[in-house]
Amino acid sequence: MTRAIMLMGTGSDVGKSLIVAGLCRAFTLRGLKVRPFKPQNMSNNAAVTSDGGEIGRAQALQARAAKAAPTVHMNPVLLKPETTTGAQVIVQGQRQASMSARDYFRSRMQFMPAVIDSFRRLASECDLVLVEGAGSPGEINLRHGDLANMGFAQAASVPAILVGDIHRGGVIASIAGTFDILPPEDRARLKAFLINKFHGDPELFSEGRSFLETRTATPCLGIVPHFSEARNLPAEDAVALEETVANHSGNCMISVLRLPRIANFDDLDPLRLEQGVTVHFVQPGTPIPAETRLVIIPGSKSTISDLAALKAQGWDIDLKAHVRRGGLVLGVCGGYQMLGKMVHDPEGLEGAAGSVEGLGLLNVDTTLLPDKTLTRISGTHIATGTHLDGYEIHLGKTAGPDCARPFAVIGGSPDGAMSASGQVMGTYLHGCFGSDAFRAAYLASLGAAASSLRFDDLIERTLDGLAAHLESHIDLDLLLSLAEPV
């Protein structure tokens, strides 16, 4: 018998993703076969799945916590913002369309069959499905046609738990208010609540806990203290990049351009954890620091618009000055495409059909194509001869003379390009800095000493620690008893 329960939040960024990951690991360690599920997600941080699609990176981390291979059915609808009012719609791992927010909300119920299909597929292979909501069920203006919260819970007959974040303040009002404004049939699905990100003595909240249990007529599953080691895990929201300097102690500075549509920025996580480098996020309105050794142009969900934004910031001028001073540049995926001479969009995939000039730092051109490359890879970095693992997730093909000097070789095929000077490099490979030997050799080429960090081991230890943390502060037996057969 498979059971399921859903974790909803009083708002975005209350820690649902992290709690689901910790619960996946905790119940897996108890011997249950667990699967994570998020009906609808909005994120430009995506992961390539074992079945050749893409899902939100948070669900990939949750799958890892459950010791399961990530599949497209763990996140059947993924919205990847391309503009302030529109997004690419990914359904069961594959690109379906680019839609304005208004058009998507008018027609989103067409995707409910795929959502339910994916949920049933997961449920058929496990003991427990842990479902993560998006935003808040209290957004009653979005209730009609909802896929992300109560709309899904109703369609799949799944009970729910409400998560509140005490650190941001107002948790009593946000939990009580959410219960109060929901219609009776939705409110009845909320079986309990829990308090997340607590700092200090939990006894000081005992009166608040009692009030909420009485007001909502549901139990409190626990008060979860802040888990500081969460900084080791991939962040889903680009707000995490607003911290300008990730590490003050390194003597080698790596500057990363904070693009408006930055994507797959967890590429940077292993570098942020290294003590030999300082990772500096160059925010809009600020120049690239002169002391930078390496500039990384990261992935982008919208290459052409982010290229325009880069130029508007004057970073194109900074980059050319950086190269003249002997500095290095690495473009990853969309960043690689920007480094070339031209970006062609003949089918108007990112706006009006046409071509735009790139940065001209690599002698290559890119043509954006509708077929998306989605694949996990293993290969060899040419310059250091080290093994690397990663994944490709992009629209477009890049070609030109500098491709004769590839960044890596994957299964006998070249990837990426390098300038004749060796200072400017581009690659389509995401996630390669998670490969310890490659990262150490690459940092050595920058004149920085890598630490003894074993990145994958650190992630595993952190997930185990998160599971133990939740075991100590949440009544997991009660939580499991609230899950219902599906």
C-alpha cells in the first residue's frame, strides 16, 4: 500500500524543499521506498533525469536523498522563466511551448492529466510519496485551475501539512490566516503544521504553539531549528546569489556575472566551498573587479536577452580589458554562446527572429534550434587530462574555428572551444566542477590550491545530517500516520 502526504507552505522560501529532502532521507533510512514529487515548479535551475528529460534541481536533490534516480515524473510541470511575463513550459521532462503567464494560467488545467499520470507512476513503485507544494495554498486568487497546491491535492486525494517560517516573522498570523481563508474542503486537507527555521529556545514559543493547535484544531508536528549545514546543498532560488562574496579567504578571485536569467547556478557550489578561491558575484551596476583571475559567464535561460543585459552593464568592455590584462574567461552553456561572434535565432525561439552580435571573444557562432539537448555525460577535460561528469541542457549548436581547440572530449566527440591565446574558454557542460579531480586541476591552473573537499561525500553527509536533524525535531511517526493511501 502506497501512502502520500503533501507539504505546503505559508509562502515561498519557507523551507519546503529542504524539509522534503530531509524527510526523503529520513524515511529511506527507516527502510521505506520513498519518492519525491512536485506537481508544478518554477525554476531556471534544472537537472537532467535518468530518462532523458529535465526537472527542477530541488527534486533531483530530493531524489538523491531518497537514493533514487531522478525521473521526469518527479516534477511533471516545470516553468522556466524567459521574460518577466513568460516562461518555457516543460511537461514530463520535455519542452512543450513558451507561454505568457496569462496564457498559461488560462490553460494550465490541460496539464493536470500529465501531473496525475506522473503521480500515479511514482506511487506504483514506492511505499511513500512526499509531495511538495509551490508558493502557498493561501493564494486563493490562483485556486481555480491550480496544479501546484490544493488543486492537485484534491485531484489526487492527498492530505497536507502546512509549513511556516518563524525566522521571517509573523508565523502565527501566517499559519492561522492560511487556515482561516481556505474554503472548508481545502482546510480539511490540512492535517497538521510545523514551524521551520527556529533560532533560540523553542520553549519560548510554547504559548504560540498551543494557540495555533487550538486555533487550527490540528497538531504541531514539531519546531525545526535552523539547519546551518544547508548552505552545502544546492539553492533553488537565485536570491542566494545576492550575497556578493561567497568566500573572503581565497587568494584567487573568480568573478561570476549575475545575469538576470541566470540558470543552473549550482554549477558554482563546489567553487564556493573551496578555501583557495574567493567567488565574487558581480551584481548589476558594479564593474568586474580588476583583481579577478577568472570571469565565469554562467548559464542563462535566455541567451539573447542576457547578452543585451550584459552589454547594458558595460561588462563587455570590462571583459575585453580583463583579457588584455591576461585574465581568463569561462563561458558555460548560455555564457559560452555569448562569447562567440554571433547568436542566430532564425525561428524566434527567444523573441523576434534574427541575429545579434556576441562578445567576439571566441571565433564561433551559435544557432538556436528548437530541439533541446538533454543528456548526462562523462568525459575528459583536454587541458588537464582529468575526468569530469556533468550534463548538457541547452537549445542550439555552436561551431567555428575555435572549436578545433575543445574544452573537453565526451565519448570521442569534442565539446566547447578555446581561443588561440588559451585565455577564453567555452563549454556546454554543466556540473563539471563537482568532479573533484577536475576541479583541483582546474584551480591549480589558476594558481589556486584546491582543498581536500570531496563534493559528493559532503552532499551525502549533509543529507544524512539533515535527516537526523528532522528526526530530532519532528514527530515522524505522527507525520507518517497522517499520510493516506493513494
